Amino acid sequence: MSQSPDNTFFTEIRQILAKARTQVAQTVNTAMVEAYWQIGKRIVEEEQGGDSKAKYGTQLLQNLSTHLTEEFGKGFSLANLKNMRQFYRSCPEKGIRYTLSSELSWSHNCVIMREENESAREYYLTQSKQHNWSVRELKRQLETQTYQRLLSTKSTEADTEESQLTTQKSARNILKDPYVLEFLNLPEDPSIQEKELETALINDLQKFLLELGGGFSFVARQMRVSTETSHFYLDLVFYNYLLKCFVVIDLKTTKLNHQDIGQMDMYVRMFDDLKRGEDDNPTIGLILCADKDETIVQYSVLKESEQLFASKYRTVLPTEEELIAELERERRVNSEN
């Protein structure tokens, strides 16, 4: 009768095999992405002589698809060959972008290459790798225009350096406007209560953390901050390890007003005084509101503050046209301010 292996010994062997299989899968993935890039390069050279502006038909691709499918099986449809061609065009040189592309799956690359903005493609490549986004999550980030929403919180001067978005760590490069919370399955209803919104966010905390972005970890709900005479309760508190600071979120299911801004200013000052650690950067206060008046934003402490921010939220996924229009409106207001 055979004896069962020692649990520790068995676990170590399993870990060795699991690690080896992961490395093999990564190696195979990198090799396939490299092959698809090379195929795309040869297609471009054959069809266009390297000239991206030349006109061409699909006959060559159709014939190639037929021959490759007969010999190698699935994976070489006309659509996928077009993807390989687009992949090479979006990444013609073997630089940093190519390195990131080769570390992601082919499915990830097929999603990212559809983005026309070069800086946005670099952002999605970097974030997919850093945060291990699934293909489904990557698609959501693109559909909700995450990169553009991040840019909407930046000042006009900062917008001239879009490439800094992937490297510079500041609140304006991490906070978004608006936040899209369609995963809560709440109606876009002005009668919604703040408690209801707060509960929904906590119940779907994982998706909310993904929407908040990189570096956020949950700290507390309804955190009590006390002075000698009063108690105050903060809706949601997070810590961002990229910014190295606490982020206090105040939920407002109505239009932003100056009292909301004054309240958040007080919360941030109190939190810095009573809760902030010696190694922490100054606390960030984010008012998440149903709507906001840009006149109030312009003539309040929000305009110049590096600690206080206000962003709208949407509980229904807007159409791409609606979202683009809203982002353009935000950028126009920022440029006028």
C-alpha cells in the first residue's frame, strides 16, 4: 500500500510544476505574438511595399488565409490576418510598446490596437500589464474611455504632456471625471439616496476599486473622526499606495454646491490633523456627485487645490457619443478656466 506524500513536500512539487507551466505558457504566448507581428510585417511589405498609404485589395489575404488554414488549422481567418496587419502598423518598431505587447495575450492586443490614439494605446498596454486586466475588463476600460476621463481632470498646461499620464504620480493623473458606475445596476434617478449608493458601492467593492483605478485599497466605511466636541462620519476612505496618501470620498446624489465643498475641505483638514501618518502625503478629498455647476467649481477652493476634487458619476453606461461629448465639455471648461 503506497503512502501519501508529506503535505509540505507535495505542495512544493505542485508549486514547481505550476511555475513551469506558467513559464511555458508565457513563452508560447510571446512566441505567437512575435510570429503574428512578423506575419503582419510581411503582409504590409507584400501588399504595399511598406507604404501604409497605398491602396490594396483583400485577394492576397484571402488566398493566404486559405493556405494557412489548410496547413495549420484555426487562427488564420481573413479577420485575424487583418488583425496581424493592424498589429504591425500600430507597433512598427520593436521598442517599449512592442515589449509590452509581447507580454500580453493576443486577445489583449486585438482589443488595444483598435484604439486610434497612440498615447491611449500606450496607457492601456501599461495598465493591462501592471494590473493584470482580463480581456473583459480591458474592453470595459476602453468602452468607458478611461484614458480620456483621466485626461479630463488635468489642467490645460498638463494636457500638452499627455505621455506623462502613464508615469507621473499625482492626484490629477489618477482621479477621473466622470466615474462610470453602471455595474451597480442602479437607475439614473435623482431620488436615489446617498445611503443606497454607498451600500451598492460596498457590495460591489471589487468593481468599484477597478473603476477608481490603480493603487487604491479600501480602508473604511462611515469612518468616525472625532474632535473634543463633535463626531463626524466620512462616507468612504481609501488609501492609494501610488500617491502614498489617504483618499476620502464624500457621496452626493444631488448637484454639487458650495456647502459640499466646504464640508469636504473641513474633512480633509481634520483627517490630516487626526489620522494622517508621518510618512503619508496630504490627504485627498473627492466629492462624488450626481452633477456639478462649473461656476461653483471655478470660484471655489476646488479650482486651485491639489487636495480637493469633485467628479460626477454615472450609474448608466453612456453611449460612446455621449461620453465623448461630456469629456469634450469638461476639457473646454478646464481650458477656459
